[in-house]
Amino acid sequence: MVLNNIEKLLEKYENGETTLKEEQVLKNYFTSDTVAPHLEIYKPMFAYFLGNQQEQFTKDVPLKTKNKFNYKWLSVAAVAVLMIGFYFKSTTQNELGTYEDPQKAYNEVVKSLAMISTQFNKGASTVGYLDELNKGTATLGYLNEIENTKNLIFK
């Protein structure tokens, strides 16, 4: 009779329909020494459950949060350093970069613009492969013509 009851409880357990009391009956049965031979396969599972039930966490859980670096104050300090730097730079620099001779100023501007032009041309030459891409997309335009022709045929 007890064996029939245990088998019914096992079936309910596998279907997830047992109560806590019924599960305790199963744990007690499978931890005892008198387990039916055809139910021996369940013994390690319930022994594992019993072992886990007695397991305890012994480490301390830190409840305080760690101090985070406050980036707001870092930005305030950076702005302060920049402002001090700009102040000292503007007070110590009397040279404004102007020229008395207009021809000399013109020559300097021409030299600067020539340097900018050469650097810009270097950058523009590396993008030359985009022309090949444009040629490829132009040939894809023929596909639209084929599509239009197909639509005319099937309409």
C-alpha cells in the first residue's frame, strides 16, 4: 500500500502537482534505507535536494555601494584650467600676428593657401575610386530599362 502511494506521489511530482507535504513524504521515503529496487533511480535526486536544502551562504554581502568617481567635478576643474590658461595667454601675448608691410602679408596668405590646397588635393585624390563606383551605378540604370520593358510585355 505504501509503495502504491509513493508511486502515485512520484507521478504527481513529475507532473508538478504535488504539495509541499507530499514532496516532504517523498524526500523522507527516498532518504530512508528501504527504497524499492525499481525506484532506486530517484534516490540520488532526492538526496541532492536534501543536501541543497541544508546548504547555507556564509559570505558577507556588501550593502554599501562603492564610491564612484564624480565626473562633474572633473569637468569643472578642466574648465577652470582652460580659463586660467586663456587668461595668462591673452595677457602675455602682445604679438597679434599682423604685418606692417601689405606685400609681406599677401605673400604669407598665398603661402598658407597653397599649403592648404596641396593638402586638400591629396585628400581628394584618395577618393578617386568613387568615380568608378558612379560608373557602376550608371550601368545599373540599364536594369531599370529592362524592368520597364518586362512590365510592358506582361501588362
